[in-house]
Amino acid sequence: MDLTKAYHTASIHSVPKDGSELPLMEAFYTIQGEGANTGTAAYFIRLGGCDVGCHWCDVKESWDAELHPLTEVAAIVEQADAFPGKTVVITGGEPLLYNLHPLTSQLQERGIRTMIETSGAYPVSGTWDWVCLSPKKFKAPDASVYPFADELKVIIFNRSDFKWAEEHAARVGEKCALYLQPEWSKAHEIMPLLVEYVKLHPKWRVSLQAHKYMDIP
């Protein structure tokens, strides 16, 4: 199915509650650059729409769902299935604004692993092989999300974020992988602090935005 023939103008309020269409900002095949799955091939599906509002967000163009086409889930899945890496990462924006059950079920029917990167600001929908919870101070995670987290990835912007990270680590399951990641624009300043923190608290691991070093999407 041709994606260019499968969409029309979207807004958060116009997205069907049955999840049959979603506001698609972009989709691309690349190498995962962050967290537990760094270095693996994955097809990224970025959905438009976000009300979390991180001032350091590097994809602010994703915030307004109305800027992105409302696209049939069947078309999104067909496009994803064309690539050899059978892993899809749903990101945003904030993807949990929407009903993701149809998207994940159709992907899994084709043998594609489903992963999500979310702030956790809304309850989980969809069926996931991997959930990366990346909580943001600007809008706290919904309490129901913590048990689903396979990976907790906290962005460190200043010293106070370490304490904040520990508060979230106390709420996820024992098997959840814990990552601290320097905010890109302050990485030079934050990295020495982060390295020392992980050395003192080895339950944490360091995450880097490796895709930026590799100069890939």
C-alpha cells in the first residue's frame, strides 16, 4: 500500500479511537542508537503529537499532530515489513496518546518485534516485546506504566536529575535495565558527573546517543 495515498490531515482529537489510523511524522530504517538495544537494526515509526513539552527536545516538530498525516495502520505495517530487520520501534512525540493495539497486533502477526519509547505520560496500549520508559519532569508517568518497563532511560540535564532518576528506579521491576543518558547539548558538562555516578551506583548503565556520533537518523 502506498503511504502517500493512505492519509489525510490529522489532529490528536481526530485520531480514531479504534487505532485504525495514526498521525505519522516519519518512518525510517536505521540502527538503534540509544539504550539497551544500541547497535541493532530497527525500523522507526515516529508518531506526531506530544503534550509533555521538554524544552531540550530535538524533535519539537513532532509536537503538533495536525502537522502530520493521519495514516492507515495497514499501510504503516506494510511499509515496515519491507525491511530485513524485523524490529519496529514506535516513538514520537508521545505515542501513548493513541490506541496502539491495532498497530502492534498487525506487526506481530507478520513476525515483527514491537518496541516503544515513551515518557509514560499515558497508560500503555498495545502489545510490546520491549518497553523503554523515559520519564520526563514536565509530565510525570502514569503509575500504571512502571510494571511494563523493560528499560528505564533517564535523561540527565543537571545534578538534581540523579535523585529524580532514583525515584523512578524504585518504581520499576527488578529486571528492568537502568540507563542514564546525558542530554546532548550538555554532554560535555554532564558526562564526567554521570561516569562518577555510575561508578558509585553500578546498578545503572551509561546510555549515549550513538546515532548522533554515527551521523545517522
